[in-house]
Amino acid sequence: MSPPQTLDCPLAILDPLPRCTAAIPGCGGAIRVIPEDFVVEEIPAYLPCGDGDHLFLWVEKRDLAGEALRRVIARALDIAPGDVGMAGLKDRRAVTRQWVSVPRRAADRIGAIDGERVRVVDAVPHRNKLRTGHLDGNRFAIRIRGAAPDAVARILAKVELIERIGLPNFYGAQRMGHGGETLAAGWALACGAGGFARVRLPDGTEHALHLNDRHLRRLAASALQAEVFNRTLADRLAAGTTATVLDGDLCRKCDTGGLFASDDPAREQARLGAGQVELTGPMWGPKMPRPERDARAFEQSVVDRLGLNETHFTALGHLAEGARRALLVMPRDVAVREDDGVMVSFALPAGAFATGLLHELMGPEGMPLDRAAGLAPQVACA
């Protein structure tokens, strides 16, 4: 059998991501020196009720990927991985705590889960299986080591600006896979490739991909959507419109979650300023609600520039049906203190990446804070 043809993918991960606080110097330093430097705790959408055919486990894992946790639990309980419910996948190089659901019939084997990297802290019955998205957000406590001497002052200056203008809701590089291989797989699937394929990225690296793998296909479709979203958000950031309502923008009501296309930008701008609505960007797919007029043309221009069209996303089928994602998010309960480095704690809504906030806080390094202080009000997205 002849080897598969190598496909040339024109997409590359947007790196580095732009910053809305680039006028303020970052603190520098490093994260995840040890897993305990990055602590994540899930904020559940609801708590288990104490009765039912499922068992909710409050689980702590250390230095273990989310899908690996699913396999560890399934193997210990002698159940199928699909029987393990999770609201979201947590970071690998970290200490994380989250709810995981399993069939209650496995209750007498729960002790078999505990090991060097995983332990069950609590177990409570509930009526339904935990589903993806059944969470309000996550709390983080992250230590930055080797930061600048005035790191706390730099971080607080950035936080003050972010709390006024919002945090760009970029997807983190981890969504794209090691070296961009998951993004490469998403592009290949959108182009109709299947089976075993080799894909070459713009940096010259090649990736051997098994495109029939169900797990990879789901992640790959999501990566392609995420990269297009990042590119759209970056363009709006450059244009200074992440907090400006365009004619036809799809806005989401903060109280009900309902979507509507703006036909009066001035009116919706006032509602945006009052926190009543938020602007959304595209997660492309055949069922994605489309904006109108100026906003529609803006989003289409990004897709056109990337050499993609609606046919590519239709090819992904149910893997990428389409949705909308908030352009900006607001970190909550931000606190900064010196503690064997600098400890930053905060909460983010579901789907937002802690690495997005850290990207803002840690860079760019450069001029002293006192020389940059006068530049902060000039940030484009303010």
C-alpha cells in the first residue's frame, strides 16, 4: 500500500495572541513549574441532590489530562468510558477538582479509583448523569514564579483595565493540539480527508493523523472553529470594535441568553455599557446563527481570508454544528498577593481560558511600569 499523500494546510495557530493591555508591561515569569502552581476548582451549575441512579464524585487529580481521568475512573470501576460524565475537561499540568458522575451501581468500587494522581473526596447520589457544559465556571489559583520585582503593581494595573473593558475571550493554544496537530486535523476533515493522512503545516512540521478516530474528530472540529473565532476576535481587537456594536451584530441578552441581530447600534451600545447584553463571535457550522449587514460582512471576510467557506464546515457535520461565543468575558474575584512568587486567584465563566488572562498579565515585558503608565488609556479596545 502506497503511503498517503501529504496535504498542505494553510492554517497556522495565531501566535502570539494580541493583548488588549499591551500598553502596560507584563510581569513576566513562568507558570506550571510544578502542578501545584496551577489549581483549578470547578464551579458547578448545581449540586447533587442525594438520591438517584447516578453517583456524583468530587474528584481531585494531579498532573493528569481530562480524558485520561475518564479512562482511569472507567477502568477502576469496570465501566465503559462513556458511562463517566464530566461537565468539562480540566488542565493536565495542574491540580484540579471537579464533579464526575458514574452509575450508582459502581458505588462499592469507588475506593479503587484512589491512586497517586487521583483521589475521590466525596460521593453523593443524583438523578441524572453529568453532561458537558453543566458548570457555571472555574476558580483558579495560579502561582507565577520568576516575575519582575514590581510584578504585583504591573498585574494590578492590567487588572484595573481589564475590569473596565473586559478580557478577550480567546481560546488557548491547548485547544489546537501539540504543535497545532489538532487544528491540522480539523482542516483536513473540513477538506474531506479521512482515514490516515499526513498534514504539513506552514512552519514545515508534518503530522500523521488517524482521522477516523472519534475522539480526535471531535477535538479537531472544535479546534478549527476555535481558530476561526480567534482570528475574528483578533481582527475586531485590531479594529477597536470588541466593545463596539456593529450594525447587525448578534447580541446575547445577559439575563435570558437570547440572541438577536442589532438594528440600532446606538441603542444596543447603551445596553452593552449597562451590562444587559454581550457581543458574540462565530463558532462556524451549518446551524450557527449569522449576523447581518456590517457584522456579517466582517465575519465573512475572516473566513474568506483563511480560504474557508460554509462548505468546509458543513463537511464536519454534527461535529461542528455551529454556535456563538462571547467576544469578551469578565474575570471575577481577582486577587493578587506575593506568595513564593506571585499568586493570582480569580474566577472565569464556563468556556473561558485562564491562560488568556495570564497571557495579558505576564506580557509584554519591556519598559518599566512608570514609563508606560501614560499609555494605558490609549488601548484600542477601551
